[in-house]
Amino acid sequence: METVSQFLYIEIKKMANTSRSQLLFEKSLKLVPGGVNSPVRAFKSVGRSPVFIQRARGSKLWDVDGNEYIDYVGSWGPMILGHAHPRIVERVQKAAGDGTSFGAATERELEMAELIASIMPSVEMVRMVNSGTEATMSAIRLARAYTGRNKIIKFEGCYHGHADSFLIKAGSGAMTFGIPDSPGVTQAISADTLTARFNDVNSVETLIENHPNEIAALIAEPVVGNMGCIPPKKGFLGEVRELCTRNEILFIIDEVMTGFRVALGGAQQLYNVSADITTLGKIIGGGLPVGAYGGKKEIMSMVAPAGPMYQAGTLSGNPLAMAAGIEMLTTLKNDPSIYARLEEKSSRLEEGTQAIIEKHHLPLTQNRAGSMFTLFFTEKNVVDYETAKTSDTKKFAVYFNEMLDRGIYLAPSQFEAAFMSDAHTDEDIERTIDAAERSLLKAFQ
Ligand SMILES: *Cc1c(COP(=O)(O)O)cnc(C)c1O
């Protein structure tokens, strides 16, 4: 009887109505390219139209048809405390009452800078911007201004936002949709972006040898999230750091995803490595549009109006965004047990999934760094772009759809990380493991 009732429960879930989402998507397709304002939101690669979200709270999302989902996207990273966290909501509401933007200096921006500098020792000075993309594009302009060199090194499959220089062998949506090199990026710009293989320090060394005194910066996701989760091999980041130092190349650690995520102090704390310039985003805004770049005083003093490297922003340091970010970072800083809980929950989900893999002998590989993780549909050890690409994306698509129908909201792409939040409950995790077993059996039947 037990099995029968569970079966019925699933079939009811599977009949979930998404007709209003479909209607809204059809209308959006006529007015918005691809019907979405960021490509990763489309469910194109999993053969379905996206669900439109109406509201969220804690670990849950509700779509416009009233379906409930346990959310592992977390707005692609920011919602580490869960959705609609009461203290963040209250701070933003209060800030809004005092005015939504002044285009002038505020005390909140100082408070934010103090918070970031107190959490990340490599950030002595910081400039607030409005997105991760702005942070990374400003960071490489700064590196070029500081070194007087033009070229940068990035890793294949890493995503650093959508600025021209980074859309070369890019990860995330660019990888999902098979457009890692975007048209519209001039040859002159792409010639200045060199690509190395993640977790392969020799590939970095070769590029440096072939371009002596030409490389301004190396930018890396310290734990890759944008070709699925790929942690660095032991010692890799330290070796890259040393190569950069020896060749007077600035090491830009792009912590837009990993900052305040893999540890309070980000990947730099977790792997004991230090950046020349750090880029931040996602969690730092508590769900509002924020980015930041910061680093050594000597380098950051190049930024206008302290120095000649120009970078500006009408809405930078926006009062609502600062209010949300301050509340977020203060909460994370004052309660270190959050990271212990995230680790415990994430490892429980990983172990539960591993047990399914072993029980049914499934050709799957899991990668995890703290509360970032990916289930790859390949037996290979996934350590870089090439090995990530061995994943069976068709089977992933079946798995994704089966999970969605069981009320589990995953990123609609094999090449994205999943995120645990502090709001996920034991019951959420049990339900997810149960749904994963049923969904995986469908994908491999
Ligand atoms: C999301 C992301 C970006 C881009 O941030 P946006 O706010 O989407 O512009 C840059 N780098 C990394 C590592 C990211 O994960």
C-alpha cells in the first residue's frame, strides 16, 4: 500500500497545471527576446517553457499557477538565507521610505565598505557597482590601467558576466546554448583574451611563456559554478597565485558566486589564497542588483576620482541595495553556524544522492564545494570544460523535467551549480532525495 500511495502522490504532482505560465511565456516571446530577460531563465535546453514565479519564501517558490517548488536555484546564488528573509525585507522597506536613490554619497556605502573589508582581508578598498558583470569588466580595465598591458587570461568554461572580453569560451548560458563565443565581440577584443584549462597550471604557464610582459591579469572562478560546480584541485589556486606574482600579472579572483557562499570570506578563505583584485556580486546584494570590486589600496587608488581609470554609475551604492546587502552580510558575519549548517545539509543531500547512484549503478558524478554542487550525467571525473562537456544533456533534461514535476526546482541546465540555503529544512532534503531517486530511474529507464 505504501508504494501505491507514493505513486499516486507523484502522479498528482505530475499533473500540475502550468497553463498560466505557458500563456505568459507565449505573450513574452513577442516582446522580450526568447521571452526572458536572461538566457539562463529559459527552459529551452530542457525542452519546456519556463514557469513564471509569483512569490517566494524560505526554501520555497510558488509559480503563477500556484505550484510549490523546493528551490535549489536561489536566484542563481544570492538567496543564501532563503527567500524573503524577514530582516532583509524590513531593512529594504525602511530604506525605501527614506528615498530610493540620491546619486550622492551615503553613510550606508561606508558601512558596506567596512563590512566587506572586515570579511575579506585582500580587499583594502572597494568600489560598489550594480552587477557582477560591471564588477569584472571594471576589474580588467583596472588591471590593464595598472600594468600597462592588454591581454588577460581566463579559463575555458568560466563565466565572468557578459562583457565582450569574457564571451570567449564562456560558461553558464553561453555554454548551455552552444554559443561560448558570441558574435558582436570584435576580433581585436577576442585576441586579447587568452584561454587556459581549469585545474591545469601548465596551460597557464604556457600562455605566459608565449606572451611575455603582455598579460595584465588572470581572472578565475576559484570554484567554478558556471560549467556546473568544479572545485579547484589541491594546490591549483596557490600555483596560479605564484605564477601571477612571479610574472607581475594581477590575479583577479571572481568571487561573484563564491563570495560569502563557500565560506564567509569566500574561496580565498577556504583555499587560503589571496587576490590582487576581488570581484563580488550575488549574495552581496541580498537579492538586489549589486556588484563590487576591490583589492589592494595601491591598485584601487587608480580608480577615478582617486586616479585616472574611469568607472562610474548613476545607481551605484543604491540605498535599497546597500540596506539589503548590509543586513545580509551582517547576518552572515554574526552567525558563523550558518556555514556549518549549510555544509551539513549539503553533505546530507550529496550522501543521499550518492547512495542512489551506487544502489542503481548509475553513470553519474557529483561535485560539491560547501553549499554549491552539481550532479553531472557522466561517469568521468569532472575537472574542466572538456570533462564537463562529456555529460549526457539529454538525460539531464529528462531528470530536470521529472524533478520539476515532483516540485523540485533545479537550474534548467547541466552546466550550472545548485545552491543550498539556510532555509532548507530536513524535510526538504528528504523529499529531494526521494524525488531524485524516482527521477533518475526515469532518466535511465
Ligand atoms: C553571475 C556571475 C557573474 C555575473 O554577474 P551578473 O550579476 O549576472 O552580471 C560574474 N562572475 C561569476 C563567477 C558569476 O557567477
